[in-house]
Amino acid sequence: MRRPPVRAVALATARLELLPLLPEHADEMGLVLADPALHAFTGGVPLSRDALRGRYERLAAGSPDPGVVWANWVLRLRGTGRLVGTVQATITPARGLAELAWVVGVPWQGKGFASEAARALAAWLERLPVDRLVAHVRPDHAASAAVARACGLRPTEHRRDGEVRWQSRDSRPGAHA
């Protein structure tokens, strides 16, 4: 039996709307992501408007690998309608794996938005063929570690590019590593 394709759908939390990412979000997200301080842990520099739009076009088009799903959302603050960040999941259904990532603009950090969005994403993933959630967090990034912990992840001994692999416990027998 063929499964329907996995696609990002609109999600809602008490304070946020998680909207599937579109290229049109690039203009406003460019402002959200423009602070160089935001890149202290991720490296790089803020993308230009055109570069960010190109990136969002690629993300919205989906993974070129048919075995991998890219699911990306922008975070819209209820009440003001402002975009404040993003969450994403790179899902590999055949491995039962979803890799999570999040970013919230500097003015909105420290308010729990990343944790709120990551928990909503983790809950959505529970309905999919996903046994394990994973995130990679720099060991000195306490805020990101708190987000990982908030969505049920625990640090492991595994490292990749200097980052600690955080993961959920297997939820079903036979889950993949």
C-alpha cells in the first residue's frame, strides 16, 4: 500500500501559528534573520533577500532525494501577525527518523517560542512513520539545549561537527538508530 506523501501542514500553539514555509516569506524573514548575533552559534552571515528567497524556493520545492522529506515552517506570532522564526524537520521515513532544527529572531528569544514550536512539531511527527527525533546542538548553546529538552530529546555521546546529538527514546520496537 502506498502512503500519501508527507507535507508540512499548518499547526497552531497557544501563541504561534506554524505556517508551511513559502518563498514569499523571505522578505519578512530576512528582517527576522538579519541580526549577526543570531549566527554566533550557526556560523555564517545573514543571507541577502535574494539569496534567502532562493533558499526558500529550494526548501519549498522539497528534497531532491525521494526518500527524504523536508518540512519547514515559519512561526507567526498570534496577535501581531509578525514572523519570529522557523522550525524544520528533515524526515527519513524508511529510517523512522526526523532531524529537527529551529531558529528564533533575537528580539523574540528567551520567551519560549522555540520550545513551543518544537513541541508542536514533535507532536505532529508522532502521527508519522517516525520512531526517533534528533537534533544537533552546540555544547555551549544552553538555550538550544533547553529547546531540545522541551521536546523530549536527551543528549547522547555522539558528536558531529562539534555538536552534540540529542535524540528521543525509541517509541516503537525495532526503531532505527
